[in-house]
Amino acid sequence: MAPPSDAPPPSRSRASILPVLLPIAVLIVVAVSVGSWLQFSERQALDEVHTVGSPAPDRIDVQATVQHVDAAARELVLRVRVTPRGKFGEEDGTAPVAELRLQTTSATLGDLTFEAHERLTTKDVKVALADGSIADYPFDTYETDVGFWALLGGEEVPVRMLFSNNDTLFSVSPTPVSPSREAVVALWLSRSGSLLVFAVLMMVVMWALAAAVLMGAWYLMTRREGLVWPALAWMAATLFALSAFRNTAPGTPPIGCVIDWFAFLWAETVIALCLIAVVIAGVRTALRTAAVGRT
């Protein structure tokens, strides 16, 4: 009789793995492509500069850039850089030929004054936000307006504003509403696309973790497993980890916003009730088992 063969058992062929790997590869490529397109779109929006006001050669240029939006305080910080053009400036536009006063809209907290023949410096001003509430996070929206009127030596002169946004957590849509010699834009602010996607993903993850704990609790209680300490440790860790996870939401939203009422508070409640139910059921099972063992 021939000796038994030592050849290894046949392995799974590569053809059987291909139908699994191919869809995964396609999903990765699609996800990366969509992510790249969204990132490029947001990057283009941040680089876009909106021009409003007078195109006259002799004018005051105002570069206004949104640096930070504080939704909790209902205000934004606007960085303003002023450059007089043509006969209104001297030393290549670094100083005005006379006292320059920039009057602003009522939403802007304070006007700007620059002395004659003195070097112009960049200044930060605060602009109050109207409408909207941070309680709607991450779907909160706000409105305000930003405008400038220039008085050079007591006489009104043309103004051109170059408006841009530098806050990655907010998308700012300006609409020109000014006459030719003034520069005023109405602003509509909403959360950026990346922040919105991240916040929605957080809510999905919260509900997924709550569902996982619920299924684990159902399994332990129906099987009468008793006090399974690794499972209890996992449930307790999930309960406290969810709070830390919620605090990573960009923009530091306060308790009571949409993300809490849509997911976080309910997920915490489900996990806490499951943990309590599993402990009670486990203690009962353990006591019943101990009583049977003594008899």
C-alpha cells in the first residue's frame, strides 16, 4: 500500500476572494473621490474673494476677512485691512493723506479711525449675528451684514470691499446690497460641509453603539448568563466613552443642541438602562444558582 500523501489540503482559490475584494476596492475609491471633491470645493470657497463697491481709481480698499465665528456669543471676528488708492494714499497706500474714518453698519461693534500720514495697521472688529440659535447645532444658520463708508478729511469718498472667509467651521455666503460709493454685503452663515458630515456621522455612531449594547444585553438576559464581568466592563466603558466622544464635536456645542436630542441623550439612556438591567438579571441568576448549589 502506498504511504499516505503529506500534501497540504487545498486552499481557497484566489478567484473566490476576488468577488469580496473588488467591491471593497470600489467603495474605497468612490469614498476617496467624493472626499477629495468635497475638500476641494471647501478649499475653493475659502480662497474665493468677493468684491463689492466702487471701482474708481481713487478709492479706499477694505480687505475684510472673517477670522472666527463664535456662535455661542452670537458674533464673528472680522479682520480689516485698509489701503487708500490713488490720490487718497501716500507711500504706496500705507498711509492716508488726511484723517480717515470708516463708518460701519449697526451690526459692527464700532467704527474705525486712522490718523493722517500715519501708517495703517490691521484691526479686528466684532460683528453681531442675527437670527439663528446654537441650539440647532449642527444645522444652525445666522444672518448679519458688513458695510463700510469712508470719510477722508470729512468728505465721503468711494469704497471697495474685498470680502473673504477664513473660518473652516462655517460657510459664509455674501450678497452685495450697496450703492456704488459704499460697500455693504449681507451675510448668510451656516456650518461647513465637513463639520455637518462629521456631526451626522457622530449621531450615527452614537445610535450604533447604543444598538450594540442593547443586543448584548438582550443576549445576556435571555441566555441567563449571570454576571459576565467583561461584558459589564464593556457596557460601562461605552457609557462614559460616549460622553467624551460627544465633547469632540467641532465648535464645542453646548448641552441641549440637536446632536443631543437626536442621538447623544437617548444613546446614553439606552446604554445606562441596559447596564442596569444586565446587572439586576445577573445578580438574580447568580443568587438562584447559589441557592440551587446549597440544596
